[in-house]
Amino acid sequence: MTTEGLQYQLNKEDLIFGKRIGTRNKAIKNDIQITFKNGELFIFINHL
């Protein structure tokens, strides 16, 4: 997974179920980009 526009950038990171509890992140730009090659992705958006 690769991200842009987030506080903690990910660069070609593998998020393997059971090996990583999760990743909490925060948008630092109005537009963000999340790219991944395969699998499923669950995104929770919290507007404060």
C-alpha cells in the first residue's frame, strides 16, 4: 500500500492480516491518495 496526503506516509507497505493490528492515520491535505495492488481494504472515516 502506498499513501499520499497523510500524516504517516506508507510506501509500498504490506499490510498482512494478523501481523499488523491496524494503521491509524490523519489527512494533512484536502485530497489524499491510497493505492494498493490486491486484496481488500477497509477504510473508516471520522469527521470531527
